[in-house]
Amino acid sequence: MVDSKEIDDPDEDVSQGRSVTRGDGKSKEKIVHTLPNGSRRPEVEAELEWWVDLDSEQRRIALRQVIGGERKATAETLIYLCRRAHERSDRQTLSLAFEALSKVVTPLLLSQAWGMSRDERQEQVQQILLETFIAIQKGKADFVESRFAAFAKRKAV
């Protein structure tokens, strides 16, 4: 892994990515990496473009806002940010992005765990988050990134 404070390196060879044009007309080449199956929802693509256009400090501030409930973010976007931070060995952003992910998805996961005791529901949430983190570490988070709710439902069964 490359040690970098940035999640997206414009000099990186990312043949799977696509070009995004900035408001100032300058091309920002291939910063939003596409998934092999190209299956992101359009609203997630739009959200990702906003997040990757931030510099690393702005991104960390925005992640803290998600954690504090002041900003919204999709689970898929947060998983993307976790994955890219892990690939870059950016532990600070990885920690913030995963904490934000946990904050965003916990209510969804708890709502899907009906018919269980409180302890069992909490344990199931922790297990799904653990499996999500393992998938990110192993570089196998494509499905999780594109369809988190389906991944969580599959793991909950």
C-alpha cells in the first residue's frame, strides 16, 4: 500500500475510472473508480463526485459532520471512502469513514433484526460491520459498495 494523505491520486493508473470535469473547466481524470460490474446507483455516483472533489482535510471535516449527524451520506459512498482510504493506508480517513458508516447503517441494521433480543440485535450489527470491514481489507467490497442493504440482509439471514 502507498502511504498518502490523499484518497484519490490523479497520477494513479485507474483504467476502470471515468473523467469528471470540474467547475473551472479543468479535467479531473478518472477519480471515481467504477466497480467491475458498473452497478452504482446514479445518486451514489453524484454523491461520490462531490466527496472526491474535496481535499483530504475537507473530507475529514465532512466525515466528522456525518458522524455528528449534521450531514447525510449513503452507506455505499462511505464504503467507497473506506476502501480508498485503506488502499492508501490513510488510517485517519479510514477510521473516520468507518465510524461514519457505522453511525449511518446501525439504524438500518437494527430495524432488519426484528424478533431478536436487544443483545442479539447488537451482536448482529457488530457482525455485519465486522464482515464489511473484512471485505474492505481484502479488496472484496464491490458488492458491499454497490448494494449495502442487500449485503446486510444476506448476512443477517
